[in-house]
Amino acid sequence: MTSLVDIEDARGRLASGEQPYAFEISDRVTMVGPACGFGTDYLRHLRTEGRYAESVEEANQIADARGATIIGIWFVKR
């Protein structure tokens, strides 16, 4: 189970070391993150499509390249 958290509210969770499950992008694409639990081969494939990022910084770079922004972060529910 996951929950979507506004990007501003997610900063504290990221600062405490919590890993994002996915990033919600303004162009209606969801980019998975390190907590997704998918296998390395599939993640490598997603990375080539710009749909996987190891960190919020990397996700921002990918989104910026598409002219989009991160609008929220999905976390595994506590």
C-alpha cells in the first residue's frame, strides 16, 4: 500500500532517509523510485525510458528534461 504526499510535505520524510516508492510528475507520468522493489533488469529498462530514478534529485533532472516537475512523492504506508 502506498500514499501520495505533496512534494513540500515529502521533504521531511526524504530528509529522514525514507525512500520514495515513486514520483508523481506533472506530465501525468509516474516514475518509480528505489522503494518500488522491482528487479534490477526491469529497473534498468525503466531507466532507459526515463521512468526510474534512484533519488529525488535524479527524478528532478529527468522531469526537467521533459519540461515537467515533480508534484508529489509516493511512499509505502507506515
